[in-house]
Amino acid sequence: MSNSPGLVDAPSFSGCFHCGLPVPDGTHYPIQFEGQTRQTCCRGCQAVAQTIIDSGQGAYYTHRTALPATPREAEAELAQLGLYDLPEIQESFVRVEAENIREAALILENIVCAACIWLNERHIAGLPGVLSVEINYATRRARVRWDNSRIQLSAILKAVSDIGYIAHPFDPGRSDDVFKRERNTAIKRLAIAGLGMMQVMMYALPTYTATDMTDEIRLLMRWASLILTIPVVGYSAWPFFIGAWRDLKRRNLGMDVPVALGVGTAFVASVYSTLSGHGEVYYDSVTMFIFLLLTGRFLEMNARRRAGAAVEELVKLIPAATTRLPNWPARDEEQVPVARLAVGDHILVRPGETLPADGVVVEGDSAVSEAMLTGESLPVTKSVHAKVVGGSLNQASPLVVRVEKLGAETRLASIVRLLDRAQSEKPRIGQLADRAAAWFVGLLLLITVAVGLAWYLIDPSKALWIVVSILVVTCPCALGLATPAALTTATGRLTRLGLLTTRGHALETLARATDLVFDKTGTLTHGRLSVRRVIPLGGRSAEEVSALAAALEAGSEHPIAKALRQDRPEGEHPEGHKRLAAYPSRVLREVTTPANTASHIRNTPGRGVEGTIDGRTYRLGSPRFAAPHTALPQSTGGEYPGNGHEHPENGHESWVALADETELIAWFALADTPRADAAAALAALRHQGLRLHLLSGDAEGAVKATAQQLGIDDWHAGALPEDKLAYVKSLQQQGRIVAMVGDGINDAPVLAGAQVSIAMGEGADVAQAAADMVMLGSRLATLSESVALARKTQRIIRQNLGWALGYNLIAIPAAALGHVTPWIAGIGMSASSLLVVLNALRLSDFKPARTPAVPTLDSPLPTHR
Amino acid sequence: MDILILLIPLSLVLVGVIAWVMLWAAKSGQFDDLEGPGHSVIMDDDKPPKSDDTPRS
């Protein structure tokens, strides 16, 4: 193994040798690395690590600086990659160079550090038939050239998935071409300005210092400077002039006006004195100023792009092409561009593919990750009749989906629209800053004229550069950027956390909120029955009896049946969650497809179900039905949980018994359970100083139970929507600022009454939810993270405004008194607006503070992208 | 000092050449990835992958 100590200090990772997740007890997937036996957590990791080490690239493990994603077993099903070899599919993304030489652009997923790039490059380059491969670290795009007579594209994609990454082809023409062009232009302008500045300075310095320079040489240097400055002003500074002209045409005093005036005045004055042969020249100041400004703008452009990346990533989720089944249920496939799909078409979505549109599953069972849309990291189980959302990623097995909504009507598109609206709507503080900036520019021009006149009377030779300095040094940019930069970054970050902002004022109000009012059903609880507890009897494990119950209820649509079929018991088996997170697809499949199948299923309505599994008869239902011959174990050490069936609505659990021919083997407690992370999330919110209230239309018992369980003191049961609204109003009259969290549709009036409203977007149509913010997932922890982020945003906006004002208050008088030369002014202005943007960018790295002690259902999966 | 009469125009030509090189570099994508190449230098390639067999899967 190649070993290079000291070059890169690779951090050591504990846990699984490949992915770093904890290795579950009792698993044994060893791997040999540099003469040592290391443990991996699953077969997937073992296979990937083996491939990497066997192909001589074990150095990856010594160089990497971040952990890769856990390879999902579902990727084995990427075997259908062969489709990518068909010429008609390759048409859209493969460039044919010579007879057999092909080139394609690939998007690589799961890239987390530079070592990943190295690993992929070497691995792909080592394939026979691959001519060249280049991977761009910044964009995670790869460009591969290969000889089609020796290797097929599918083999290359397969090789990438062997080492735990995902590669899929994309059409490079369609992606961020615009940004690339813009960036390229900016670099060119910057290069010209930089070169011009350096060379003009070379000519300027001797004229300042030399004592014995002849007039001819001086004139020659002036002319040379003029020649160099022309492209800098005419090409590099062009955007400033265009911007200023646009502003003036709209009778608006924007940021570019003083800049253009400053540059223009200095340049024209210099040209005049060069031609006429007397007076000062300012070419050095002009070029340096332009260069510094452009540098500032360039950095700012990159920063802004990072800030807006969240929205763009959403748009890019939709793939370019998809597989249509034109004669479904017949299996003939055709590849079509997504743009040519129509509502009602049937499409085939393979594991690893992204859904191109909203629709309904008509065939297949799978786990679908909606992480990009909801922030929810665990995949969601989808079977026939389930609704799926465009942009989510199919992870386990193929799905046939009937397209219901396309393009602008999809949930993804409405999310993007709402985000755009929120980002274009400026909150009060932003509007204020904008108006202030316009006034500021006007005032600035007046001051400049006055100061210019005054200096003309005192010392005419200094008047011009002082005027230029004032125009340049003042920075309305910082004032104008302070709010939008912070807001754009914060809304982007919030969306990635799973809270969609739909109104501009929402962030500001959320930061000031003092009271948080919750609805119960569907907000703090799941709004449907689920298994709360499993009590296995007679030495069986909870998994075993759950599997039996799931098998018996496999065909039923009864809510209790659904609960038994779908849910793992919560709370009782925390290690179950850990494993669920570690191998999402496998465990989910285990849950959805019961290990055993039941035959001779007989349903007795209202009582229960009976069936045969492995030759034994089992009964599941009310205790009397399930075990009629057994004396009910009233006194087994408090094990007997309740008095038979009770309605879950009254706050108690409803009990279901499972029995075989002779004895009772398990109890299941069903209830509308609080969400797994509710207690932890509420504790965190309380910790942030918010007062929590619970309002519910449910009966007192249930509400009280939930409130006590979650530690909410103010709760009100049996509340009608009017009562809820009145409650919110009374809070507001006490001067409290109320944030209401509800399910969006039933609670619409209450949501509208609160200062800021948050709707649970789960299931509901995002666009119709009458709320200022929509929770895209069901992670309640998002709330406290969002409050923290909103407060931080508010802090950053204030810092930015304070800085912008303070800077200008100091800079203008200094420039007016003649203490600032134009080039210092250029640095000052660029630095001040850059500082504002960088300060705002801190929000995008915002890491929610974890509240310790209370365990949450968070996945330990490394999140990539 | 007379040499300056030659040197100054010469420097102008030099700046022109450098500018042309910069524009070419921008156009041909030299600035597209400013991060990756820096990392790839550190990775040692002293064990070139065998190109005669497909890696095991």
C-alpha cells in the first residue's frame, strides 16, 4: 500500500472502516488494510472497500478528509445501466468524436472531499478502453472519453458504483451555462483591469518620484498610460456605466451612479490634461479603482451564487430524460425527454433515478428519498396508490408511476415559486434600507458638489481628486446589500433545513416571536394510528411478533391494520431506529414485505383477523377474539396492559392481542402517537425562551395526555377554530408575538390571525397552504433550528446595516477633508460591500445547536451535497 | 534616458501579449476549477493502476 506520512493529515475516523457509521453488534464484515483487520458495518461497505483496496487505491483511506455516504445495496440494481449504451439514448449527452471515440459528461454524487475525486479519477482511468477522464472538484462533474469498441459506457458507470459513488450522464448544454459565461466575462474584465492597473502604476511611480525627467518622457508615459487605460475604462468598467445609465433612465439613483460619475470624471479630466499638455492625470487611480471594484464584485458574485444555490439545486433535481411505458401494462419502454411527457403517461423510475414529475404509483414498492424537498433524511416507503413527488429519489426498487402533474404544476415548481416570492418580497427593514440608499445617493451628490466648490475656492488643484474620492469612497452598496444578502442566504439555508419561507416578513417575525401555539393532531402527533408499544410474551422478540402481525394484516386497509403493517414500535427499541438509519433500504423493505406470508386469512369485522403462518393458526384482534380459550392474564405482574379495546380518541391507547392456538403471545398498543422528536423539539424551543401553547379540537383526555407527555403547560381542549383564533388574539393583546403551527388547511383562519404562521406541508398542497412558512418534512426539530437561524439572521442584518452606516459616516468626512486618495477610496468601498456579503454568508454554514440529553430520530447518515 | 523611448512602447506590446494570454486562458477554461488541481498534486501516483485488467466488482 502506498503510504505517505505527513503529506496530508487524514483525520482518523472511528466506526465502520469505510463509511464511519457505528458497527452494529454481532455484524462481522472484516476487511484487510495495510496488514490490519478492520471492521465494516455492512456488506455494501465491505464490497466497496475491497474493490478500492484490490485495485491498488487504498491510499484513499489515508488521504480522505471526510467520510463517504454508506453504499446502499439498492445500487446493485443499477445493473440496468445497460440502457445507457443504446445509441438513441446516448444521443442527448454523448459526443461522438471519431468512429469509436465517445465523450460524455457525468454528474458524480456522494463526492465529499478531494480524495474522492482522486479515487474516481484513478479508478475510471484504470479501466481498459477509457482514454481520459477529468473531474472538476468544484462542480462535481466528470468528463470521460472512451473507446466504444473496447468499453461500454455502462461499464464505466458500473465501475463508479462499485467504489460507492453514483455517476449519471447529463446534458451539459442545459445546465449552468449562463453562470459559466458570466463568470468567464468577469474573469476577463478582471484580468484586463489588473494588467492595466499594474502597468499604469509602473509609469506613474517614476513620475511621482523622479526629479530629472524630461518633458518628452513624461508626455510619452502619459500617452502610454492613456492607451492602457482606454480598454480598462471601456471594457472592464463597462458594467458600471451600463448600470448607471439604466438607473438614470428609470429616474432612480442606484449604486452605480456615483461609481460611474467618479470613474468618468477622473478619466475625462486626465484625457483633457494629456491632450492639452497641462494639469494632472489620474490614470493610476482610475485603473486601480476599477480593478478593486471588479474584484469586490467578482467575489460577491461567487458568494451570491452560493447563497442562491439552494433554489437552483431544487430546479436541477428534475432529470432531462425519462423512461416512458407507452402501452402500459405492456412492458415496452422508450426514452423520452421530460418535456415531452403528458399527464396520464406511465413512466418507469428505476432505483437511483429521480422522479421527473408528480404522480401516483401504479406498480411496485420502494423507498423514496425526499430529502432534497423536505430535509427529511430517512427514505419514505411508497407502494401502489401512494403519491410521489417530482424531484425525489427512488432508492430501492423500480416503480411505475402515472404522471399527474408536470412542469410548472408540480410541487417542486410551486416550492420554487414560493421561494422566489419570499426572496423578492422585502421585509420592512429591507424596504427601509432601500429607500435610505436612494436618498443617500442623492444626498451624496449634493455633498460632492458642495465640497467640490469649496475646494475649488481653496485649492483648485486638489478639487478634482477630492470630488472623485468622495464619489468612490461612499458605499451605498453595503447599505443596499445588507438585508437582501442575509435574507437570501437565510431562506436558502432554511429550505435545506426543511422549512420553506413563502413570505418576506416571515423570518423577521419568527425571530421576534415570543409564543408558539401548536395544533395537536397532525402537528405534534402523526394524525394516524401507529404502534406505540409492543409487549411480546413467552420469550419472543418484538420483531418476531411484529412480523407475524404484519403478515396477518397484510391485505387489510383498516387503520389498525395499516398501523401494524407499517410502523415499528417507537420508543421501546431505540436500537431499531439506529439500524433503520444505517441501512435504510434493507430495513424498510423488511418492514413493508413481511418475512412470513399468511394463508387462510379470515376477517371478522369489528373483532379481528385469523390466519395460518407456517402451519400454525394465529389470531389478532380484541383480546376476547384472539384468545377465547385462555384466561385473560389479568395478574401477570402488571404485564396486562389495559381493558381490551378502548377508543384512542380519549387519550388512552387501544390494545390489540396476538395469540396462537394455545396462548397469548403479544400485545400491541396503538395510539395517535406524538412524533418521535416532538419532546426533544419542544424542549429545545422552550430552551430558546419561547412560551408554548397547545390548542386542539380533541377531547380533554387526549390533549391533556399529549400536553403532559410533551411538557406543555398551557393547553386547551375542545377548541373550535373560532376559539383558537380568540385565544391567539388574546395573547396578542397582551403584547405577545404569536407564531402558530398548524396543519395548513383546517387551521387556515387561525394561521392567518397569528403574526407568523407555519403550516405542516406534509401531504397538503404547498401552494394552497395559507401560511407564511411551510414545513416540508415532519421533523419538528426544524422549528427550533429555524427560530435560532431567524434570530441569527436578524442579528446579522443589524450588524450589516450598522457597519454600512458607520463606514459611510467616517469615510465621507475623511474624503471631504482630503485625507483619502482615490485608490484608498476604491479599497474602502470594495471591502465594505464585500464584508457585508461575507457576513451574510455565515448564515449558510449555520449549524443548528444540538440539544444534548434528549435523543432525536436524526439520521447519522452523512448528508452529501 | 533615451532608452525609455524604446522601452515604453515595448512594455505596451508586452502587456498586450500578456492580456491576450489571459483572455485565452479564461476562454479555454483554465479558471474553471481552481480547487481540484491543487489537491491532485498532493495525491501520490507512485502506484499506477494496472490497466490490463478490469477491477473486481
